Amino acid sequence: MKLKDKIEKLIKKEKRDKKLTDEELQKRQREFEKEALPHMLLLYNYAYRMTGNEEDAKDLVQETYLKAFRFWDQYEPGTNIRAWLFKIMKNSYINKYRKATKEPGKVDYDEVQNFYETVRDESFESSDLQEHIFENIFEDEIIEALGKLPDEFRTVVILADIEGLSYEEIADFLDIPIGTVRSRLHRGRKMLRKQLYEFAKRKGYIKGSPEDYEIDEPDKD
Amino acid sequence: MDCRETREFMSALVDNQIDDETKRKVEEHIWRCATCRNEFELEKKTKQIIKSNIKLLPVPNELVTTILTQIKLLQNGYNPHLRAIEGTSTKPWFEFAFTFGIVVVVLTLAILLTSIYENKMAQKELVAREVSGLINYFDSVAKGMAKPEILSGDFNYLQNQLILKSSFQPIVPHIPEFKLVGASINTGHSPGDAQCVNLLYQKDDKIILFHQAPLHRASMHEDVKKRILKGEWIYDTIEDESFAIWGTKELICCVVSNLSRDELERVLKQSW
């Protein structure tokens, strides 16, 4: 670290440790409201689609904003505030929900792997049957299918298809290369289609298993 | 471009997040290859169906209000002077008693919330933040996904290796009933950070990870540092893991284990 940066960091820290004046506090509050609040729609919708219900989504957004406010002086003006807020939310989400339901690390990875293996091995959409996947599909089923995607894949699908973010911004949000955004999105949509196919089969629109013609890329990220 | 490469850019083509040159190549392949063309059509439809069925939901009004109120309360927690002003600015058309009641409720809430945030969340979360990285590392070690770089059951060998290789003087304690099985010396998480030493102890399926780093260079929150400098041993648990943080004159020590909190405390008291 350069000396200049080090000094800057120290000054920043000192400011945080000492009590701020009323004026500074109010300025900080105004600044926060102006900068951070407009992105609540993005965060709320992400939270809603990840947790699947309004109460948890509200909790998550609330926690995110309170954390962001507490650590407001760690945000560097001019950098992408949406990415900063999103990262805070993602951490809160992982701490709160993911660890509670699943074992961390290995198990999660296996699940993704297995899921993907099924998608790859089982062919499920030959051209004459594909139409049926999209016919008679209800909103709930699409929401349910989305909910079944592993977190990593669900995240990119939500950000790209529901929130309409660019690949650059998604890469920035998740700290991953754009190539990874591309492949996760491709695979995520494919998994979702597989789910829709299962629904269609259950409802009897599609019978039996169609022949395999799928060529698929090897599993890599 | 072949099928494989085309698949890599399939989503990018669907979303038109692709440069002209690559787009031309991908389209050229898709035009020739029926399988990829089919895949492309399916992906396009999938996107459409997601987009048209799952709409953005409006943010509930009360969420915005709650957040704004909480920020104000938090703000007041930093400065009690502001809270007094807030308290007296209640609406004039309420009857006096009612107004008074509301003031009391607001103040109680403010004190309650700020105390919760200031003490419980702040302290607990601060500590949790400090150890979260280590807990993740512990998880990977416990699951066999990560290994300490020096693996040996020979206590003296490990001790010598550590003294030879680390930039500071580490402590290598004996923990009763547990056996030292490995150690690693890590450079910090960011370039300015100091080196740290991790020791791994084992007894059957119980593991203790002992982490230490020079106190003066350890980057941690001032509040946590203050508590440690006062000589406090902070014990807590996160999910299934228990941990303890404390300091010596030169070192900051942190222990993570799958023992229960009480067991960990007992074991550590025996070793120090």
C-alpha cells in the first residue's frame, strides 16, 4: 500500500472513531438518502426472489440499508453504489439463509454439480415437444422453477432477466468475470427450462422421454 | 466457431450483450447448425417467459418508512442531543396525554433499538465479522477441502518449522488430550496485512484451529481490539462452531472449534 493511501485510510478511520457533529450527521443522512434509497427497488426484488416471501425480503433489505448506513463512510463516492449495496445484501443473505438450510461449502457445490449433471444427461426437449414446455405455463410454476435453481444460477437469472442488468454490472456485483456471467446465465436458463419440462410432464402435456440429441458443453465455470 | 464456443456466447446473443465481431461469428454458426439454432430459440423463449411472467414488484411503502425511521433512530443513537429534538416535534393535534404517551414510546423504542444496535448487534456482529473468514477456513478444513501446508504428527518438528518460517515468534501450546497435526503460515488477506500462523489440533472428530497474528499489525475493528487489550476473552458461537478471541502482549489469538462453547472454554483454560 502506498504511503498516501495509508494516510488517507488513517484519517478516514479517525473520523469514524470520533463523534461526528450534528451538521456532519445530517449531511451524512441526506447523502445516504439521496444516494442509496433509489436502489431499493433493485434490492427488494432481488431479496424477494431469493427468499421467496415478502417478510424475509423486507428484513433483508432493512438489514442491508442499516448496515450500509452504519458503514457509509466506507463507501467510496463515484464507485458503483448498486454493487456496494448488493454485496452487503448478498453477505447478509448468505449469513442468514444459506447457512441455516444447507451445509456450507462442499455440499452446496455437489448439489450444483448433480443438478447440472441431470440437466446434461437427461434430454428433455426435442423440437417437436419443446412448444409444450412453454404452453400452459403458469406464473406460479415459473416462480417455483426459478426458486429451485441453486443460488449462484438463480442470482444471475434474477439480475439479468427480471432486473434487466447488463453483464458488466452483474460481473461487478458478483466479482466474477463476464465469461462466467455468460455461462451461468446460459446454464441457469437451461435448468429452469428443465424444471418447466418436468411440470409439463407431470401435467401430462408431454409423455415419455424424448430422444437424446442435445450436445452440451462440458461443465466449467 | 464450433458448437462449444457458440454455447459460450449463447446467452450473450440472446441478450445482445455481445460485440459485433463475435455476434457475426456466432450468428454464422447458428445459421449453419440446426442444433445450436434450436438451442438459441429455446433460450430466447425461456428468457421471454421469465421476463413476461415475473415482473418487478413495487417496494412496500412501509418498508421505506421503517428504514427511514430506523436510520433516524440510529442517527440519534450517535448523538443524544438530536433525540431530544425529535421527541418534542410530535403533531400538535394530539391530546397532551396521547402526545406524551407517544413521546415515551418513541424514546423507549429509540433507546431499545439503539442499545440493541449499539451493543448487541454492534459488538456481536463486529466480533462475528472478525472471525467469519476463519470460520470459513475452519469449515473447509473440517470437510477436508483445505489442508494446512505443513502436515506432521511430530510436535517438535512442527514447532521448529514454524519458528524457522514465520516472521514473528508464534506460541505453540500443548492442548490436553488434543494432538497437534498440522500448521500453516499464511500471508495476510491484503498486501499490507501481517503474516499469521494457524495450528490445527485434533482429537477424534473434534478439531481446534488456533490462529495467531502480531497484535500491532492485525487489522481489526477498534472496539474488538480495545476489549482484547483490556484482557477480555471473548467467547461465542456461530452456527455449529464455537470460537474464542483474546490477546497476549504481542499476539492476537483466535480459536475456532467444533467443540461446544463450554467445552472449548474448559479446554482453553486448561492449556493457558
